[in-house]
Amino acid sequence: MLTTLLSAIVIGLFTMWILVTVLNHIGPTRRWVRAIVNYDICAVIPIWTFFAPQPGRTDLYLLYRDRDADGEITLWRDVLLERRRSWRSFWNARRRIGKGVVDVAPSLTANTEYKSRATVSKKKVLEFPYLLLLNYVCQQPADFRAVMRQFAVARTRGHGTEAEPEVVFLSAFHRLR
């Protein structure tokens, strides 16, 4: 009798916890649940705001091109950031690369405008986001005659748009070897 009572209490508590958690993620009921969450000093009721406070509305692309000793410049090449695959939904360590680009790109593009002859300050070249992307881009396959490499961050206005990508950051050329 005692084990049945304890089992009913435990099942009831877990049912209430799941119900309050679900209601905490639904917009109209969130205000009601906030009254309960304000007294939750142990943070037992979770809230997962993966895209908060504002979801991303653009797609970012990391591009690079090479220059040879004669000054010839190759076409822009896209660094293939891991795209979604249904069979890799649960674990895909390579998606961290794309996440890294998305995380560091805003710090590169803050207070900068793309110009055809963009100059990158020495201060920005020594910052972590710049060095991180430069290192990753320099690991990509190079043209056999390449001596220098340049990278750019471009964005489009989300999935399904037909607009041309907008370059939001352009690096200087850097020696490969």
C-alpha cells in the first residue's frame, strides 16, 4: 500500500513537472507559468530558448580566393560548412564549424562596411575572430600556384531568397607559406 502511494506521488510530481515545462514553452501560457518559475530557486523548470532573443534571418557563407606570384586571382570558393543531413541530426561534430562561423562573424562585421578596396586595421587582424577564420580558411585546398589567400564573409537573406549574396566582410591577402 505504501509503495503504491509513493509511486502515485512520484508519478504525479513528474506529470506536473512535465506539464509546467510544456506550458512554460507556449507563448500564451508563459505569463501564468512565470508566477511559478519566480519561486523556483533551484531552477527545476527549464526554458529552452535556442533562438532567443531574436532568431537568425540570414545565412552566412565563408568564401576564399587565392593569388599567385604573378598577381592572378582565382574565383571565389565557398568553404563548405556542414549542411543539415537527416541522418546526422542527433550528433554531428562538424556542424560546430558552421556554428563557429555564425558566432564570430558578427564581431568581424560590426561597424564595418564592405568597400571594393577594403582595408583591415592591424588591430582587427590580431583579434581572435579574424585569426580563427583565417586559420580555418588557410586549411582549405589551395591552387597549386597560390602564394596568398583572402577570405570574405557573405550573407543572404535566408533560405529560399533569390537575392545575390552581400559581402559583409573582406579580409586582406595573407601569405600561405
